[in-house]
Amino acid sequence: GAVVSQHPSWVICKSGTSVKIECRSLDFQATTMFWYRQFPKQSLMLMATSNEGSKATYEQGVEKDKFLINHASLTLSTLTVTSAHPEDSSFYICSAVFAGTGGHGELFFGEGSRLTVL
Amino acid sequence: DAKTTQPPSMDCAEGRAANLPCNHSTISGNEYVYWYRQIHSQGPQYIIHGLKNNETNEMASLIITEDRKSSTLILPHATLRDTAVYYCISLGTGFQKLVFGTGTRLLVSP
């Protein structure tokens, strides 16, 4: 299947710093990518929809100035957590839509990035 | 809000079939049923999807009722490595508003 890669897989940072997480579709082009966050023992929560060449669409309650999303190319979307605080510590997961050669398409997920803010 | 409901947890003995149900009573005609699973601290893994016909692949089988209001994911011979949270999702074209429910935590025991 198609591969989506995230980097870094884990990061520890000090409170007040900014952290950038990359999401790449390695063998296909993705015009749409999604960003999720997941707290321990909870389900994935959709944060935003990232569209190549346009502004991201954020879900209600997600601060767009806090979580900056850039989807500058068909294979890369980035999530920047600005001025991170301990409550931003979470597991961040991206996904990309693989249109395929026909049919409905599939959604593939990255491995996730665990952010710990001290 | 999630448009599907699943039991919070299920147990299965190793080697036996695991049947995971999902209710999607409000599914619309153009929405597919997708199943993903998430092993601890990993990204979700695609399993299978279908519209109205039953589907089978190397991982699992998907049985969709004729009225499409519910479906069952079948792992024919569960192994310990199948222990994970399984998510059932209804999706229309374009993967808009992909919302996860709470999923079913499957525990496969020896």
C-alpha cells in the first residue's frame, strides 16, 4: 500500500518553543492531508484538513494560530505547534488521501509523532 | 460527532474468529464503510472497505447488511498481534470530515 511518513517520530521540547512535524506521502501525491491529535486511551481527534496550495480548514476549537499547517507541495504537509506548553503534549498523526487508479480511494496514516513539552 | 457506534471492547481467543460489529444506521447512499485498526502508539492501519457488497482481502472480511445500517469485520483466525483498537468509519467521496468514534478495543488472548 501507499506510504505516509512522519518526522520526527518523537520530540521533547521546552515550554515556549515551537515544534514542526512533517508529513510526507512517499510514493503518491496527496492534495488532501489530515492532522489528528490523540491523548492517551482516547480516540483520534481531527484537528484540521490540509489542502495543497490553500489554507487549512480547522475544526472547531482548534486554534489556527497555535497549530500552523502548511501544505506547500503535493507530498508534504507540516504542522507547527507554536509556543508549545505541557498541555500540547500529545500524539499527533497525519493522514493522506490516496486516490489510486480507480474506485473510492484510500486513506493512509503516518506512524505518528509523540510530542512531550516539558 | 462520529456516525458509527461500536462496542467498547471485545475479547477473542487466539486462533478463533473475531467478529467486530459496527452500527452505521445513518449512513448515506454514497458513503463507504471503512475499517482501520490502531496498535498501541502507532498510526492507524487500513484494513478493508466496502459499499454494499461483502469484501474480503488478506487481512479480513467485511460483511455489510442489506440495508447497510450495520456491518461486521471478521478476522478469521485471530492472533496475538491482532490486539488493537478497531475503528469503523463511514466515508463519502473526498474523505470529508473523517471523524473517528471510540472504536472497539480487541484483546486476543492465548
